[in-house]
Amino acid sequence: MAAFSATISDSSRFLSSTSLPQDAAKPKRKIPASPSQCRRSFSLPKPFPLSSLSIVSQRGRGKSLNICVQASVADISVEKSMDTVHLRKGDIWAVHKFGGTCVGTSQRIKNVADIIVSDDSERKLVVVSAMSKVTDMMYDLINKAQSRDDSYISALDAVLEKHQSTALDLLDGDDLATFLSQLHHDVNNLKAMLRAIYIAGHATESFSDFVVGHGELWSAQMLSFVVKKNGLDSKWMDTRQVLIVNPTSSNQVDPDFLESERRLEKWFSQNPSNIIIATGFIASTPQNIPTTLKRDGSDFSAAIMGALFRARQVTIWTDVDGVYSADPRKVSEAVILRTLSYQEAWEMSYFGANVLHPRTIIPVMRYNIPIIIRNIFNLSAPGTMICHIETEGEDGQRLESPVKGFATIDNLALVNVEGTGMAGVPGTASAIFGAVKDVGANVIMISQASSEHSVCFAVPEKEVKAVAEALQSRFRQALDAGRLSQVEVIPNCSILAAVGQKMASTPGVSATLFNALAKANINVRAIAQGCSEYNITVVVKREDCIRALRAVHSRFYLSRTTIAMGIIGPGLIGGTLLDQLRDQAAVLKEEFNIDLRVMGITGSMTMLLSEVGIDLSRWRELLKEKGQVADLEKFAQHVHGNHFIPNTVLVDCTADSNIASCYHDWLCKGIHVITPNKKANSGPLDKYLRLRALQRQSYTHYFYEATVGAGLPIISTLRGLLETGDRILRIEGIFSGTLSYIFNNFTGTRAFSEVVAEAKEAGYTEPDPRDDLSGTDVARKVIILARESGWKLELSDIPVRSLVPEPLRASASTEEFMKQLPQFDKDLTKERQNAEESGEVLRYVGVVDAVNQEGRVELRRYSKDHPFAQLSGSDNIIAFTTTRYKKQPLIVRGPGAGAQVTAGGIFSDILRLASYLGAPS
């Protein structure tokens, strides 16, 4: 025990000589410790702000040693003040706060000094944090010491070296000598303190607060010396002598403004100056015990100082350009907000936005003092001003958006207490939240239906187990009796908050918000909104949070409507679509706020994937150079898995039935589908009905305009008629551009096989013309229109007149087919001659007979004055006969084939999707 006593005696020497820099030469004052608890009293100088520190060490079984250091800030009572200089308050003062990043190096400290010098305010008060990472280093010292980790000594040496090297870069002469002397003196004292903690294995909160506050003391002194070096008078303030706070919990304190003002007057009368460099983060209790303002305390210090000085403004210097409309790490198009009201800043900071701690705003609100957030690394950026804002902008114009910004909180769980026995029973909510309070959990959000059948609330996920157990225990009798049905925990949740002062006076904000979430296929678990209407809060699944944030941010025009796209089938039509997207991308972004990002392109063999969007000016060569083996499941997962983009669409430009079979699964996952592929809508009826039912039940879109008329508005025209109450009687049309070309040119003495060969050579037919001549493609279009009209027909129900002679349908090759086709010309030639003799022409048409609920594909004769007889080239023509258009059918006519018009039809569906998702029309 003798050795241990000697160690404590050695470590106590620092206390007999510790002083704060400004009063180093002042006489010491004996402050005796309690004889019953301490072996020895320690001598403390006048300004030393050490609290009652209790260090407990247990050695041996059943034995303990209590070592207590009792001290307080020396007498600085206002009664003894010398009011030789009166503190003038008001607009003459400007307050600046520089965080740890701003003073992280010697060069940055010089930059801070330059800002102070260049500020033309009459008087300036500057609040500084510890150098970057120093506060963490100081906490680490304490943790290591009380864990009896010997590396605390080398860690303290690193702290010394950091400040010593910085001072050598910044200072010289007497200023350098003064600072280094004080620095070494403080470090030696800290070594002795930490040794005592090491031996005891424990440090009280007040002891820790005293140790960690040294970082601010050192940075404030260095900055004050640098300002003086620039030729301006400057005094540095240890705010523990001025700021008085009352601790209310382990992580919060309340300023005592009255006592702080009295002490400020006292301090200023003894240290008058136009430039004051004050320590952030640290303060004292009314008993003169040192404490801190907890995390983000330097911002709080600046706000309190701004209120005490009645300053013109408080500028918070940081490393961002201002407050963003959303977290830029999650929303790349987030914008800097020029202004925020105090209430908006308060709401956004509470919900996790990188603004300010909510308590920082309270002191300045009392005096309408603006807070400006600025970037020390980008002085040209004006930053964000937080102030009192009317409902109209400074220029009298209404604000552009009722929602200023969005914030999120992750890692939450919902607790739902539910039961019919809750309704009308006073005190139920009190009992619920009393149980939550008893376990010390923090309730983030509360939601209750007016039926009083259930109450749900959000708590941090790490606290939900204790909360659930407390509620199960508290309501065990009610649960057993059935008055409460359950205490349900819903894990893996996140909160999304929309904040805006003008939301209170703008109808439809909630509708817009929930519409955006629905269209992004986001399910909302709970909702809360205060009567002030400054914020709407929703709870969503954690995995949906970023997508939800992007969706609502885009919907309120704070960023572009962004859609992640996957193109399947980069052949003739798909390749043409990609080229059209390339050519139009810039216009869509600039004029329509639509950002279409192709995240993947896949063929049958090779696919190209990108995390940020494929460069469409080089997509062909990139597919060759960086393509990987095609995997449709991996492809869809990649395109949809980008949480930075809320909306996903897969565009199927193939005619593959296997790909069409994937549509249902994609829609279930919230992936929109656009296609000219007819296989899904003309395939088995049950699968079609299942697909359409899913489309109607969800906000996931399935567009297929190009399946019938390429770029012609056939599907949309039919839907428009039906949705407005018209009744379809008959749809008749030339649906095949290939067969339109063939029969438009099958005139005079030309043979049918000759015209087919010409069409094949010109690229109008499929590689095997039998695919066109069989009529199956037309039959698929007929079945699609029949089903759209409400008739439940199968493809096998449609009789089809095939133009492929029966003996040639099994020909081994295309060449063999084309070689033998002339042998069968005479039958079609005879039909043509018969028609011509009657003043008619032959046309290959599809018919939907709604009266008889049937469809067919046939070769029909039309008089030469009929619209179908007057086509040219490969045009399509469709006639709708309805109750409104009975005497004169509604006719849609135009190019119905070709890569350009088909790709254009697909592109039109893509833009229609963008409009549905919130793009301006």
C-alpha cells in the first residue's frame, strides 16, 4: 500500500500547480478535501474549474480505496467585479463559429484568422472547437486510462505533438514560448490525472469533461495569437468562466442566461477587446464545476454567445456549402437551400439532417438572430440563412415548393399496441409511455387512429427489446384477458420526414407526397403530422428508405424525375431506341426535368451493366469491350437494385416469349415494364388476366402501345373510347406493314412471289417471310385488341387465313421456300383478278367483331374508294366502329412498321411513364 500511496501523492502534484493560462501568475488558494475520504488535500489555483472527482479503485477481495479530489472554479463573483468597461451589445457584434475541420491544420487556422481579419464588423466574437479529431483523442485517453491500457501515455504524446507542431508552424517569439510553456504544463498535468484514473480504473463524468475540454483551450489560444500576429488586438476567453449551464440529463444542459450575462459583464470589464476568441463546447455549472455542452456543443456555444451579445448574426463555418434539400450522399441532385425558417431548421435537424442540433436554434430564436451556414473551403458560396421567414419570399413571390427539404432516420423499430379494450379507456396512452420511459427509451414518433384501437410509435432498434418486454409486463393482465390483442414489434424501419413552413397553407401536399411514394411502389407503415403542419412523417421499410427519399424529392421538383432503365434486346429496334435516347437526353434533362439513365443493356449472349449510367454515345463498343455473359435475373436485379434511383423500368425490345413470362415477377417487385413484344398480351388467357389484374392493383406500370401499331396510337385510342363510355362494335384494320406493302404492290400482272421477294430484299419482311405470311402476327394483334375491349379470347379462337401454301409450311429453309413459292402464284392471282373485275382490291386484314364476340384474320375485298384501298407503301390503317362513330368509323392511319417508328412508340411510352411518376407535363 505504501507504493500505491506514493503514486497518488506524485500524481497530486499537478493539482498544486495547475492553472489556466490567463491567470497563471495569480496566487493559489487552498481547497481542502474531505479528510474522511482523502489522504491528502490538494492545492488549486484560483481559476481551476475542477469538480468533485471521485476515483474508486478496488484492490484485493472485499477491500476498496476511495480517492476524492474536490475543487471548484475560484471566486469570480459579480459582487467583486470592477465595472471599469461596459459591454455594449447589439448589431455591432458578429459571432463566428469554426468547427474542428476548420482549425484542423496550421494552414486552416491561418485561413480562419484571415476570415476574422477581413470581416468588417465593428466587434467580433469567435467560437472555436478543438482541432479536428482532438476531442475524440481526448476521450480515447480517458477510455484507455480507465481500462488500464498503458498506451494512453503514447496517445497523450500524440496530442502534444499535434499541437506543438501546429504552434511551431503558426507562432514565433514570445507568443510561441508562452503557448508551448502552457501546453507542456497542461500535458504534464494531464499525465498525472490520467495516471490517477489508470490506478483507480474509473473516471467520473466531470473529470472526463475537464480532460476533454483542453482541446478547445489550446485551439482558442493559438488562434488568438495568430490574430494578434495579423496586427489586431485579441483576447481569448475560457468560456467556463462565463457560460453557466444546468445539467438536465446525461446528454443535455440548459443555459442559465441570467447568470451567464452577469459573468460576461464581469469578464469583459477585465478583458475588453473588439475581437474575442472563445472556447466552444465547455462551460461550468452554477457550482463552478466544469462541464461540457455535449456533442455539437460548439454550435450551441456560438448560439448562446450570439444571444448574450445580442449579435447581428451567427455564422457557423463548416465544410459544406449550406443546408441541402436532402442528404446529398443519398440524393445526388439535392440542392442548397438559400433560406430556412427557424422551425424548418429545427424540424430537419431533429430528423437527422446535417443542419444544426435543434437546441442550437433556441437561443437565437429569442432575439431573431440569423444563423448562416457557410463553407470555409468555398467562400464564394453564399450558404444557407436560418432566420424568421414570412410565407412569401423576399421579392414578394411565393416560394417555389411548399416542401423545403427531406430528412431520414434509420435503424428504427415500430411498436404497435393494439386491442379493442383500449378504446375510451382513460390513461392507456399514459401507461404505455410510462412503461417506455421507465426503460429509458426515446420515442421518435407516435401515431394513433381516432378509433383508439391501436397506438404505434417508433423507437431506436437497439431499445425495442427492452420496450417490448416492459409493455408485455405492464399489460400482462390486459393481454391475458383479451382487452389487448398484441404488442407487436416491426423491425427494420426508417423514418422519412418532409419539412416545410409553407406546407401549412398549401392544399394537396400530403396527396403529392403519398402519390410519389405509391408510384415508387413504397408501402407506408405509419404516418404522423403535427397540427402546425410543418412536417409530415412516414415510416417505411429500411430497404425502401433511400428509394422513398429519391421519389419524394423528385416529385417536389427539387431534382429531376430519374428513371433507371434496362434495355433488353439491342437489335434493330432496341438499338434504334438507344440512339434516340442518346440524341434526346440533354433536352429531356434541361427542358422537362427528366433524367433517363440506362443502367444496363442485354442481348441473348452478352450484357453491359453500369452503376451510374451507360454512355450512350459509345454503347455499341462498350458492349463489345466490357460486356459479360448475359444473365437476365442478374440484369434485372442490377437495374432495380440501385437505391439512389427510385424508379426502374425494363424495356423488352425482343419477341421472346421467355422474357415475356418474366413480366409478372418484375411488376411484383415494383419494376415498370414497357414493350413492343406481343407474346405476353396474346399468350395464354389466364396469364394475361393475371398480368392485367396485377397492373390494376399496383402503382407499377405496364405499357405496350407498340405491340399493335408500332408508333401509331392504337391502344391509347381504344382505351380513350372505352374509358369515356363509348361501346366498341367493330375494329377492322391492316395491321401488318409487311402485308400492307405486299398487297399495295400486288397489282397488274405482277406475281405474288415476285412482290414477296421484292419486300424481302427491301427489308420489309422477317428473315423468313413465312413469319409474316402465316398471319400469326396479325392474329396476335387482333387478340390483343379483343382482350383490351373486354373479350376473353384465346389465340386459338382466331381463324387465320395463312398465305403460306400448305406444302411449303414445312420447308427446310427460307431459300427453299422462296424457290418453290412461284409454283403457287396462280391461286392468289386468280383472287386478285376476280376482285379487279368487280372494281375492288385485296387487303389482308384483322377483324374484332364485338357484336359476335369473335375475331378473325382474312384476305378481304374492298372497293377502290374505301380507305383501306387507298394505302401506299407499308402504312397501317385501323377503323374503330363504335356507338359514337357508327356511320363514319374513327380511322387511325400511318406507318405501322420500321425501326424508327417502333422505337419512337416505345420512347413515347417511356415519357408517358415519366409523366405518371411526376415529371412536369
